[in-house]
Amino acid sequence: MRETVTLTGMVLVSSPVKEYDKRIEILTRERGRIPAFAQGARKQSSALCACTVPFTFGSFQVYEGRNAYSVKSGEIENYFGNLADDYDSLCYASYFTEVARYLTRENIRADAELLLLYITFKALQAGLVPLKLIRRIFELRIMSQQGEGPGLFSCIRCGNTDAYDVYMSEGGLICQDCAKKMPGLKQCYPLKLSHDARYTLQYIISSQPQKLYSFNVSGQVMAEIDKFMSIYIARYMPHHFNSSDFLS
Ligand SMILES: [Zn+2]
């Protein structure tokens, strides 16, 4: 008998294999993003049918094979099925899973990434925070988790906390005194943040996970955050996510 392991995770993608099987990828807390086969999962009568649908969160009992896992059973905690009822929410959910897929690896624990994905889906479900803001919160937070976040708490050269000018090529804030000593900075994608936008970005990087989706911002701050994130992502995560074409 092969041994099974139980992993907590969320199904990111699912594709058909052979006549009745599925190949899925699960972002697991314990082993990062893993590929797994689910035999017979496309049959309506199969116990694996429901737990191998994208966005399903729960615990999965899997066999460990040489190249891939195979799913023995799954216990659904939240299947986020109603996200599919709203086209925009579905597009955003697909985008978040695509980003998570891109940034996670097999055999590297993904506690923070999985938790972020879960609470982000909860926020999508609740519908209290605008989708555009959820997107920017998710992106900034997951990039920070990967060590790719911007330095936004103080000047990255001298530590002066009175800094609002971001130079993207430098990866964060640089105060005016330091900027004067760096003549080449003008080409480094400069952007000035307002106090409120800077505070909001700091909050997204540092807040408790449970409080990430507990606020809204003015149209002005949203526009600033949008601009900041699109430039920052273009520079530090220059990858085309297919699902981003469908975001409203
Ligand atoms: Zn400085």
C-alpha cells in the first residue's frame, strides 16, 4: 500500500486528461504548488468530482508518486462556487490564481500565500471592497511576501521617514536630500505619492491578514495606487497574465 499525506490547499487550475480524469494544481500550505492527478474525477458519480474544481479550498488526501501526486480524497471547506455566478468576480478570481501560480513553487511551503488567496476570495465573496482595490491589495501583498515589495516606510538610502518620492528603478522611496546627491535619478521612473496613498500602501504591506480587506479609499487615492502598482508591476513582475485581459 502506498502511503498518503494530507495537505491543506486550494485548487488553482484543472484540466481534462484522458476520458474521465483530471490534472489539477493545488497550492498547498505544506508543499507549495503541486500537480496532482484525479482519476475518474470527470464522472459526475465520482467522489473527486466536486473537490477538484478550481477555487476549492480544503484538505486533500494524496498519494505521492514519482512525478506527480494522485488525489485519493478531498474534504471541502469552502468551494467558492458562487464566485462563478458573477462574471467580474470570476475574472478576478482567475487572475489571482494565475498570479499565485506564477509566484509559487513545489516543495516550498506556502502558508502566507495560501492564507492570502483564501482571504482574498472571501473578500471577493463579501463584495464590500471594490474589485480594483482588492486587486491592488492582493498584488502588493503577494509581491511583498515574495520579497519583491517596494521600500515604502522610509528613504531606502538614509532611513528618513519624511519621503514621498518613489523611484521605481531603486525599488522605493528616496528623500529629497538623497535625491539631490543622485543625479541619474530622473530616469528612474519617478512618482510622487500623497500622504494618504503612501499610508495606504504601507498598511497593505504591514497589516494583519485578517484586516487587509477592511477599508476603502477615495477615488483620488485609488488612482494613485493604480498608477503606482501598474508601474511597479511592469518593472518587478514583467509577466503577461492572460487573465488580466479580462479584468474590468
Ligand atoms: Zn534619504
